[in-house]
Amino acid sequence: MSVNRRNFLRGAAGTIAAATALGVSRPAEAADKGGGGNPDPATISVPFLGANQAGIYRPDFLQQSACFAAFRLLVEDSAGLQLLLQTLTSHIQALSEGTLPAPTPPRESEIGGLDSGVLGAQVPPDAVTVTVGLGSGVFTDRFGLSSARPRGLTSMPVFADDSPDPDWTGGDLVLQVCSNASDSVHHALRDLTRATRGMMQLEWKILGFHSGPRPTGAPRNLFGYKDGIVNPAEDENLVWIDKDSGQPDWAVGGTFMVVRLIRMLVEFWDRVGVPEQNAIIGRDRDEGAPLDGTSETDLPDYAADPDGAVIPLDSHIRLANPRTVDTDRNRILRRGYNYENHGMSRSGNAETGLIFCSYQQNIQDQFEVIQRRLAGEPMTDYIQPYGGGYFVVPPGVADFGGYLGQGLFA
């Protein structure tokens, strides 16, 4: 390996206040465990119906386990794509509720039953969310959707400092599966691939996880730094595609997803002193605070440090978000997950890293602008972006009977 020197709620009618405080809903009949008044995590159900897909804006509740899986479409025409999206929708809705979808021909007599059984006879909701994104390969004459392609949806380019691997890049459709439990992530993906067998084929898949608060606040990445501290608020209108965005009407209420798979050279990083690590990131490793602050939620004051004497000018946080009037609209909603693959690289180093996922209204004006600013940053000595892709996330399903991407076929 070369080192690059210089990343729903239909189930029950009632909800309880404890679950609402987490920003989620919970079936009313579910019992708390432990007598502490907090909901059993397995009973948390994230609403599926809504203007936007679930699993994107979840600032108050980060599921601990995730999987990103990209697929090549096997369906050959618009009718096949429509059936695929309808099938995914019905299964995602059922998974979010903790139920099994109604059997549909010819699968009502499926060998092995309607479910894999890995969660037992009763499927818990486990805060499952499944977010569906479509790649540029969907918007072709093959499906009669060339004119419906969203502006700016391309294949992901190779950026400076990238080490692209075609086996981990692209895809016609991506599923972001998140849950409180890793076996629920496995169960959900397995259910979805069973239900769509012959319609799409897995191309790459990677499992991720969130660290718990160590000791409090934002989770830490595998470099030891608190990650995802700052995200734009939903009312800042930086994420959702709106009527004034110049995008097709069918995409309004959706967003663009960027997935980047980033190998972290942790052995190399561990040879660097903490003061130098802090200067590379721009934050204190222990507290997560910017180097001119004391708390992770403190805002760095770049105006008071114009020469970068405290927070270096080429530090990651300063390049990613310079906090100027001109760069304010470049900000993105970021959801990152750590990963650790089995085995090791050819050089004998650990295969660990970051699944970087961002949501934005415009890829070129937001993600790509940030990426260009980060070119050549000191942290590129310790990371290797090698895979991922660009996807458009259709709007959510507002009413029962609808399905994801329905506007494409109107």
C-alpha cells in the first residue's frame, strides 16, 4: 500500500414523552427496562412517512451501527425500476415499524420463510432507518429518465490526494442502513436484498459504527478526535432541494448524498505527537475544543487569529469551514461512521477508517468547494480516500400507498 504524503411510525398510535425527547417515537405498548424511565432502545421506531427520507437529519439521535451498500441495477426498463422502488419502500416501512411486510407473489412460499429469523420471531424496530439514493446511471434512456436527471448529479470525480479503487466506487443505487444494533443492520440489508433478488446486485458494502461519548459530547473518530461537532441547522436551508433550486420538480424535498470511503493510516498517525495532531486538526484531542477555546461547542475566532498563530491556517477545521460570509453557504450536513474491516492491508497495517457521508442541496457549490479547499492539507499524509459516490436522495413518502421516487414516473 502506498502512503500518500501531505474524510418511521405507523406501528402504534401512541408515543411517550421519553422517546419524544430523543427525537424519535416509540410504540405505546412497549415497556421500559430497568425502571429508569428511558425507552428500551429496541422499541424505538423512527417515523417512515414524511416529506423527507428518514436517516438524514437526526441531530438528536445517532444510531450506533450503519451499513452503506451500493448496487448495480439489473432491471431493464422503467416498469422494472418502478417495481424495485415500490418493493424497497414497502420493506423499509415494515422494518422501521418492526413488522414484516405482507407476502407478495411469488414470495409468499419463500424457502426459509418470509424472514431470515436472525432477530427472532418478533422483529424489533431498533431505530432502523434506511435511506435510498440513486446514482447518475439511473438517469439514462434505459429507464426513460434522461430528462429527469438532477443538475450536478455525476459520477464522483477523483480529487487531489485520492487513491481511487474502482471496486469501491460508484453504484446505481445506494442504501444507508442505520440502527441501534448491528444485527438489526444485518437483518435489514438481508431482508432488502432478499426482496429485490434479480432486480439489483451488490457492488460494494461497508459496515460502520459510532463510538459512544468519550466521555461526553460528540463521538470520536479513530484518530481519537471528536467528530461531527458542528452541523447546519435544518432551518438554514442548506440540505433539502427546494422549488427555487433549479432542480426537477420530482426531486423537491430530496437532497444530494456524497459518500467517501477514507482509509485512516492509524499506525502512521500514532507516531505523531499530540501537539502536532492538534495543529493538524485545529482542535484539542481531549476536550474537542478549538485550539482557542475550552469546550467542543466553542466557535473558533479566526478574526482574532488572522495569521494562524493559535489555529494554523492549514488546519482541517479552518480549511473546511473558514466561517466567512462568502463560505457560509458551502456548509454541509455531515454524518460520519468509523469502520474497521477484518484483516489487514498488504503492508500489514490495520484496515480502518471513516465512512464520510454528507448531505447538501448542491454538490458542486458545497461539498466540492470544501474539497478543493482541503487539497494538500497536512492531514492528507494520514488518510487515503479510495471509494464512494454521488447520489440523489428522493423526497420522502408523505402518505400510505406512495413509494420512494414516485415523482419520477408521474
